[in-house]
Amino acid sequence: MVCRCSSGDYNKFISGVFGECVSGAKGVVSFIFGWISICCWIVAYFPQVRMNFLLKRSEAMSVVFLLCWIFGDSFNLVSCYMLNQLFTQQILSIIFVAFDVVLVFQHFFYLKAKNQSESLLTKFRVAESLVYAFLAATVVNNILWGGFYNQFGLGLKEMTYSLCKTPKELGKKLAQYIVGNVIAYGSIPLYLASRPGQIGSRAVVHLRQNGQVQMHQERSTRLPQRPTE
């Protein structure tokens, strides 16, 4: 929703698209970096979700890792809202939880799936790449068009727009502040506990694959050789 800010030096482009009051070069750079971080995390998470979906399996994902990760991200999400963190931080925490839910679902849904050929199923095809490019271009185009259009509107008749909503102050809500910090710090041990389980799960998968390769090689050497003339 388009809105105006009480300070006169705010960025009208950001206000017109996101309804956020961001002032000064430092604030704009911080806001941009926040969205870059969101895009990077989406790019980092998506290949794993895509591969699990195409292969119909997720053996390399440890149950301990997934559960600790989803609880840690859930704590992070709750603390972001309780402490009124930045808009980009709240969006990022929502993305984390959403991907965690998908990964947990895939892990249990594909638990008994059969192995398939990874090279054929996971290869990016031209049509799929074009769909991703089209979606990305559509999002960027809408943001740019909406931003410049609303920026122009704010410049012409700024006072006709309502004021943007500002984060609520936590000064008088000491209990909420304390609980939010406790929940935020509670996510740290969950993140740390998730790593050993994931490392162990990957080690088991690696040993299992090496064992299958070794068995195949042994069987090949035991086959009778064709006599040469």
C-alpha cells in the first residue's frame, strides 16, 4: 500500500512499493542488502527442494537436522515479530520456516521411495530455465514499474496519502521484550544441535554409496572372462 512518511528525506521508491519508511543512504543500502540476502537464501534452499521433488527421496537429510532447524527457524520467526525487527528480517524468517516445512514433508513423504537416475531427473531443462527467468523478470518489472509510478505520485501529491505504519515501541512492554530475546537466543542451541545429525546422515549415505560401488566392482571381477583367440 502506498503511504508517506513523516520525515521529509525518506525514499519514496521504497515507500511506494513496500510501504516502509527508509531514510538516508545508510538505510537504503541496508534495505537493499536485506532483500539481496532474501534472494540468496531462496537460491540456496531451492535446489535442495527441487532435487528432493524430482528424485522422490531425501536420504541425505537427517531427521535431527530438519527438526532442530524448523524449531530454530520458528523461534527466530516469533522473536522477529515480538521484537519488531526489520521488515526484511521478518520476510526472511517466514521464508526459512516455509522451506523447512517443505523439506520435512519431503523427507517423510519420500522416505520409502525407490532410487532413480539423478543425471536425467535433476538436469535443468531449457523450458524450466525459461520459466524461472520469466518469473524473475516479472517480479523485477512489477517492482520497478510500481516503484517509479508511486514515487512520481508521491512527488506530485504527497499529502493526499496516509502515513505509513511505524513499528510499535517496546519500551513499555518489558515482558514482551524479555520473552522475545529469550526465544531468539533459544534458537542458537537448536541450530548448533542440527549440525552433528546432518553430518552423520551424509556420512552414512556416502559410506552406503561407496559400499554399493565396491560390491559392483567385486561382482564385475568375478564374472568369467571371454577367452581370446
